[in-house]
Amino acid sequence: MKFAFSAEMEIFRDEVRAFIREKLSPETRRRVEEGRRLDKADYVQWYRALHAKGWITPGWPKEHGGTGWTALQRYIFEEEVALGAAPPVTAGINMIGPVLIAFGTEEQKRKYLPAMRQGDLWWAQGFSEPGSGSDLASLATRAVLDGDAYVVNGTKIWQTQAHYAEMMFALVRTKPDVKPQEGISMMLIDMKSPGLSIHHIKTIDGGQELYQCFFDNVRVPVANLVGEDGKGWSYAKFLLGFERHGIAGIGLAKRQLNRLKRLAASETSDGRPLIEKPRFRDRIATLEIELLALEYTSIRLLQEGEGKGPGVESSLLKIKGTELRQEIFEMLSEVVGPYIIPYDNDVVRSGWGHDEPVGPDYAATLASNYLDSRKISIYGGANEIQRNVLAKSILGL
Amino acid sequence: MDFILNEEQAILKGSVARFSADLRAAMDKKTVTAADRWGRYADMGLLGLPFDEDFGGFGGGGVETMIVAEEMGRHLLADPYVPVVVVAGRLLADHCSEEQKAYLLPRVADGSLIVVPAFGEPKSRYSLSRVATTAVPSKDGFVLDGRKAVVLSGAAANLLLVTARLSGEVGDEDGIGVFLVPGDLPGVTRRPVLTVDGREAAEIVLDGVRVDKTAALGTLGRGGAIARRAEEFGVAALAGEAVGAMSAVFDMTVEYLQTRRQFGVPIGKFQALQHRVVDMRVALELARSIAAGAAIAADLDNAQERRRIISAAKVQVCRSGRYIGQQAIQLHGAMGMTDEYGAGRYFKRLLVLSSLYGDADHHLERFVSASQYDEGGALVA
Ligand SMILES: Cc1cc2nc3c(=O)[nH]c(=O)nc-3n(C[C@H](O)[C@H](O)[C@H](O)COP(=O)(O)OP(=O)(O)OC[C@H]3O[C@@H](n4cnc5c(N)ncnc54)[C@H](O)[C@@H]3O)c2cc1C
Ligand SMILES: Cc1cc2nc3c(=O)[nH]c(=O)nc-3n(C[C@H](O)[C@H](O)[C@H](O)COP(=O)(O)OP(=O)(O)OC[C@H]3O[C@@H](n4cnc5c(N)ncnc54)[C@H](O)[C@@H]3O)c2cc1C
């Protein structure tokens, strides 16, 4: 056991840090740091830069454009990307990419992987349905074979950034009369297909990123089936369990904790910096200690598991990581006192512009960020489900 | 202690519950303007709640206030009842001259005058003594200069109750006055902003605003204490409003657990969720009881005891409100994150209520300073 990372790892960290400092648009960085919403252009600029450096798909096998990094390197990379306030990598690269590499046809690989590596091809994740959230296997969107195409009918809901997406990877039911899991197939659906429409769902933070998608006799070429008919469930499990080195979100938590400290130093209470108030300071310190413990846990589990696939530990890291981040966002909602109350959705998006800020300028996004933070314990497998998974494993049930 | 409503209070509760539900329904149909709504409160006699009958009121106390506030919270009414009737109303009733009362109180009660407290400032956080706005005596009155922050309904109000410093330093308890300032006086600039729960607040600049001598209310120089006393009534009322909001979002969650099906059963069948709603219910019951305690305490003359209980209530209500709001969203899954579904609206109202008139940390501090502990650690308050 050693306290520091090896010298090579520190050199690697410096290299990642320098790259982000140099190549991430300062405007995008500022928007991420201030908790503003991003436009597609923010992502595209960053993905192009990652592509040019060869770092856009670190988790892919080397022959498909992966970096060949160790698990620890990937962890460091993800932490630095989060700390450096870069946009997150989208569902396509981390989810469907590895599935296509493992199970896709040669044609599918040729068609999609290069475009994804260039950061040009956007995917929506078409899993959830109104009646099927945690119980995904109950999904009801039907696909019926008709000549050279499947005809898809039904609806998907909660698709993040469906308005940016050119393609969707979807789970659909191709066989109705077998065990639920065995009747599911995965297919790649062109978002411009006739009969496919998307409807925006506004969220409590004022965000514009969620959609419901409706399928009315949408024809999906058989060539767009992933792997075998009826094997969609196992591909989905493969995809959801894939490479979750950064799942605890340590870098994200650190950045928000730093923000909290910065704001608490700039706010005053009874004429003193808020951060000097023992009551407030100790609450921050308590979160910081938990974060440190979680960071060590993340790294330890990663090292102990090197070479093995991701285990149930990822549930543990997801639960604690999301709940800790939510606590930090909750404190961020307290840091400006009554200035958490004013709220202007346009300002959350674009800043104050030429207007004089209402209260401190950094106050404008805090309520929105707090509201938005409630989603992280719901999506990607709700924390109750993660606890069920972990309980089964601990108890050997 | 007696937590049981008397007969009149029970009747009030019933009629305010109907009133609030009707108003909510009208709001949902978008058939009422803010002015219509305020008129309905006046017709119900609710705007004169704290005033004597002579002034168009019915002499209600803390408990009556809580009853009204709770129903408003339950139905998510958006009107400035607490700032206008409870905080400003109490302050006017307690500190105006007889002549001023005769003019002002009936007009507040009939809805024709909207008066709001404007105590907070950009740098005051929750302190009522960190007043940097100045009041300089002039030949026939005072000249006010400064800024007031996050004044709920500050743009809609006809009159502002402004705290301003006559002497001493920012943070001094003494040397503050409370001034009645018409919102349309020259030198008053009001910038309306939306609030996270869909209401209006204003940032107010006072630039050489001239008011006459009668604008100064109560004992000159004791404005900090005057404002604080009025705000205590407001804190007690907000506790009631928050309990109403919590109980509504709790009921929604229970209903959702009974109807939302996953894995072939209502999700309420899962023990993890059953225990969660039980914990929410415990949090709700604690908040409800201590809010009732604060409602009773609001009328106490013993300032220290009053302050202890009211601050205790704000702390507990903030905690319970955060927990219940967060869990309500969580148990609704992605549906809870949508703007259209009601849980989020309650969540936002609870966020505002917890951040108004002092947050949990602020009231924890007040509670500690109002509670004296002897050397053995026992409470002697
Ligand atoms: C911001 C956001 C983005 C999303 N993006 C996408 C996307 O791009 N693509 C996509 O397909 N989906 C997406 N989702 C959907 C997400 O995957 C689902 O919200 C999630 O799977 C939970 O399903 P649900 O919302 O239907 O909740 P439900 O499954 O109805 O759950 C409701 C509550 O019950 C609990 N619960 C359910 N079953 C059990 C059980 N057995 N034991 C204990 N508790 C239980 C849940 O934990 C939750 O608290 C997104 C969701 C959000 C909030
Ligand atoms: C100090 C003390 C004094 C007592 N005095 C008396 C006495 O005077 N007379 C008498 O008759 N008994 C007495 N008891 C016994 C007491 O009533 C039992 O301990 C109690 O009923 C729990 O039973 P158990 O200890 O067998 O635990 P178990 O029933 O075996 O429970 C073990 C754990 O599992 C949990 N659990 C069990 N079932 C469920 C479920 N369905 N869902 C979720 N969790 C569950 C329990 O909550 C507990 O945490 C006493 C116990 C103590 C500790």
C-alpha cells in the first residue's frame, strides 16, 4: 500500500489536465462550471477535440479506437474530465458502441463506429416506456417482422437528448409468447423514420432534454437488428454493466464541493464569510470527509477488481456517489440564503447578459441545479433497485 | 398543551379548505387573475384575520393563521397571504397610530391595499439588523436610501414596510426604523423577478425617497425588534403552510404507490418503499405538531420561550420538508422530475418556504441562543 499514485500516473494526470485546459472551449467550461445548460455545439466542439487526440473512446478495444489504458488510467481520465468541467460523453459511446463491437455485424460496425469516434453520430437510448421503468423486461413496444423490415409500434419515454439524436438503440418485443426477457430484441432505429415522432417533456428544473418517442408503424430494416432476435435483454445487461469506472462521480462531486466552498467564502453571514461559520463549515467538512472515503473506496475497488468485469460494487458506488452529490447540491441551494428564491429560466440558460444580476450572479443557476440533481438517484437504475441488487449479493439470495 | 381545535376553529378550517380547493380549481382553469383571487380572500374575511372587528377583522391569533396557511399550502395557492396579512398586517396592527390604523387596516382587510415587508437586503442574508439602508431625518420627515432584496410581491404592493438605519453601524440591533413607503413614490425603483415557485418578488432600490414623519412606525430606533416580532408571526405561518404542502405531496405519493405498477404489483408492495413512506409520515407528523406548537407560541408574551419554539419549528419543518419533498420525487421515479406532474411544484414551494424568513441553520442558531443550558448541560430556559 502506498499513499500516492505512481509517478507515471501523475504524469498521465498532468497530460490529461493540460489537454483539457488547452482544448476545451473556455465558453463551454464556463457554462459547465456555472451550472448552465449546454447546447449541442458545446458537446460537438469537445468531442472533436477528443477525437483529434484519439481519446474519445477510451473504453473500446484498441483495434476499434480504444486507448488501451489501464482501469486506473481511465479512472483518472474521467475524474480529470469532470474536474475540468468538460461535457460528459453521451450514451452512444459508452453504451451502444461496446455492444456493436461485441455483437454487431461488420456492416453495422463500418457504418456507425467511425462516425461515433468522430463525435458526429448521436444516439438516443430507447429503453424505458410509460409502463416499464424499473421493470424494464415488461416492455411492450412491439416489432413484427414483415419482409425485409420490422414494423414497430408503441412508445418509449424519458429519452435524453432525443432531439439531437440521429439514431436510437431500442429494446422492442419481437416475440410475445415467451418469457418476457427472451422476447426482447435490440434494434437501431433511424430517428428520421416515417412514423416516428418525438415530444418534449419539460422537467422541474426548467430543462429541455427529455422526450417521449412514439412509433406508428415505423419500418426498421432487418439489417438494423443487433445480434440475434430475442437476445436483446442480454445485450442490454452487457451494456448497462459496461465499464463503470467513473460511476461514483468523484470528479463531479469534487467540482461541486469546490464550488460550494468558493461560494461560501464569497457569501457573508453576520458580516463574516459564511465559510467561517462553524455550523456551515462543519457541514461542508463532513461532506468532504465522506467524499474522501468514497474516493478511496472507488480506487480500492477498482484496483482489487482489475482484470475482472464490473461487479456489484458498481451499485454501491452509484448509491453513495449520487446521494453524496445530492447533499452537496442541497447545500449549494442554501449557500446564497434568500437569493435561491428568484428564478429565471432564460438566465439559467444564457446568463444575465447586459442585465444587472439579481443577487450574486452565481445564484441564478443554483435552484435549477438542485432540482436537476434529484434525477441522479432515479436514472441509470434507481437507487432502490441498486440496493435490491446489492442486498441480493450480500445476502446470497 | 392542547392541540385540539375549538368549534370555531374547526369551522374555519372547513370553510378555508373549501375556499382553497375552489381557488385552486379556478387557478388550474386559468379563469382568475391575481386581483380576482385577492378579492376572494377579502370576501371570505381572511385578509383581516389578525385585526380587531372595528377594523374589519376577526381578531384571529396564531392558530387561526396556521389553519389558513396550511390550507393554502395544501392547495399550493400562490398569493402573498403570509407577507401581507401575517407579517405586514401584524406589524401595522401593533405599531400604527390609531389614525393610521383607522385608515390602513380596513383597506388591507378589504383587499384594496397590499402592504408587504421589505426587510431583507442584498447582503443581510437572514439577519434583520444588518440594515444598510439609511434614513436621514429631514425638515418634515426622512430621506431613505438603499436596497431591499427578494421582497415577495414587492412589485404588486401598494405599500412597503421598509427597515432603514437612523444611527449606528450595519449589524447594530438599535438605530433602525420601520417606514411605511408607498411603492410609487419618486425614487422607488422596483424590479420584479420570478421565483422558483412561480410567484413574484422584487429587488427594490430606494434613491433619495422622501417620506413624512408619520411614515415612521413604532418606537423609533427599535425597528429591528419590531420587524423580528412581525417576522416571528410569519415564520409560524410558513410552518403551517409547509405542513399543508408536505401533507399534499405525501398523499400524492401514497396514491402513486398504490396505483403505479412494476413487476406485476403496485410498487407500494415493496417493503423498501413501505418503510420510506412510513419515515415520510413520521417526518410529517413531527412537522405538523411543532408547527401547531409554533402557532400557539406565536401569541406568547414570553419572548424567549416564543422564540425558542418558533425557531425550533422552522428547523424541524425545513428538515421534514426537504426529506418529504425529495422522497416524493424519488418514489415517483422519472415522473417526479416532470414539470407537469404536481410533485415537483410542491417540492419547489417547500424549497422557497425553507429559504424564507430564515433557513434551518439560521433558526438553529436562534434556538441555541434562546435556550440557556446550565453547567450540567440541562436546559434552564
Ligand atoms: C433525467 C432522466 C433521464 C433519463 N434518460 C433515459 C434515456 O435516455 N433512455 C431511457 O430509456 N430511459 C431514461 N430514463 C428513465 C430511467 O431509466 C427510469 O426513470 C428508471 O429506470 C426508473 O423507472 P421509472 O421512472 O418508471 O420509475 P418506476 O420504476 O416506476 O419506480 C418508481 C419508484 O419505485 C421504486 N421501485 C420500483 N421497483 C422497485 C422494487 N422492486 N423495489 C423497491 N423499489 C422499487 C423506484 O426505485 C422508484 O423510486 C431517464 C430518467 C430520468 C429521470
Ligand atoms: C430488552 C427486551 C425486553 C423484552 N421483553 C419481553 C417480554 O417481557 N416479554 C416477551 O414476550 N418478549 C419480550 N421481548 C422480546 C421481543 O418482543 C422480541 O425481541 C421482538 O418481538 C422481536 O422478536 P425477535 O427478537 O425474535 O426478533 P426477530 O423477530 O427474529 O427479528 C429479527 C430482526 O428482523 C426484523 N424483522 C422480522 N420480521 C420482519 C419483517 N417481516 N419485515 C422486516 N423486518 C423484519 C426485526 O425487526 C428484527 O430487526 C423483549 C426483548 C428485548 C430486547
